[in-house]
Amino acid sequence: MKTTVYFSEFRDYFQQIRPDNFSYEGLRILFDYLEEFEESTGEDVELDVIAICCDFSEDSFENIADLYGIELDENDDEDEQKQQVIDFLQSEGAFVGDSINGIIYRNF
């Protein structure tokens, strides 16, 4: 059995179960990413908030750099350092999107 979940329901499930894992904008980016995944693969994604929170994160570029040992050039400005992190995540196939609150990515 399958049901279609709209963004408002998706957001509500996260607010009930894991309200602090993603910002509103981060949830929107993640929702769009998962919809695109379903469309491009033909596979349905189960709405399992805990599993999604284990598979994806939203964090600052500084924290991501620390977590994955990304050497940031101290001579670069903040935007250039952020782009270094995004480039790294893209090379790993883990970049989902960029929000005002942080970067949304697939954990690896």
C-alpha cells in the first residue's frame, strides 16, 4: 500500500519525531531531493523519519570540514571555504543542497 506525502505532511512528521534535525528550508531541500530520487529511479522512498535522519544531515560547512577532515585554506574567504566543502561532498556523491542554515548532505 502506498500513499502520497506532500511537503506539509513531511514537515509535520519531522516536527513530531525529530524537530531539531533540519531547518524548514533544509526539510524543503531534502523533500525535493527525495522526490527527484523517486522520479529518476522509479523507486518509492519510505517515510521513515529516523532512517532519513540517520542517512542525511544538515550542518555548517565548518562542522562538515571537521567531521570529514577537509583542509580549508585559511587564506580563502568564508564563501570559498564553503564551496570547498560543497565540492568535496559533490565528489563523494553526498551533496543534497545548500540552505541559509547549512549544507544538507547524505552521511557517508
